Amino acid sequence: MIRTSLLVSTLLFSMSAFACNTDYNIDVQTHGEGVTVELRSGVHGSSTVVASRKTRGGNVSFTGLCAGMYFLAIGNDEYVDATQPSYFQDYMSYSGQITITYGSGNVDKRSRGSL
């Protein structure tokens, strides 16, 4: 009886993995500077890194995402710029644009440890 229960749980988990099909494409403008773009799952203060991409500008893609809360952490140092968390739904394609400038914008500067 226990073996059947475990098999059903494993099968359900495997089937749920197929629902992770959301894409997030970001056009990054860096003025030629290299920068790390981290996609994080969760909210500020309680998140995990899903994927990280280094770019000198251009398109940065994250594919095969599951539904949930995500945000970006952008920067190469201990302190990074963090976008606001957004909820992503299954079977969707999201896009955005990040422009790296010197000055202020609509992102928060946070230490990586606080994310």
C-alpha cells in the first residue's frame, strides 16, 4: 500500500512539471558594461535564485518557469538593484526592459543577503 502511494505521488509530481512553461524575456541596455541579471523566486527577504545570466546588453531569457512570484536582482556587487516582485501565471510569456543608468529609477538597492 505504501509503495502505491509513493508511486502516485511521484507520478503527480512529474505531471506537474509540465505546467512550468512560462517565459520571461528582458531587453537589457547596459551601455556596454557587463552586468549580472538574476531571476529570483519569492519576495524580497525570502527568495531563492532561479537562474543567473551575465550580459553586456541585449535579450536575456528565462524559460520553463512555473507559476509564482518572481523579481530581478541586477548588479555585480554585494548591493544590487531589485525590481518589485510580480506574479507569473502558467502558459504566459512576459517581457520587460531594463536600462542601466547612473542615478535613480524604479528599483530598490538591496544587499544580496537581504534577498
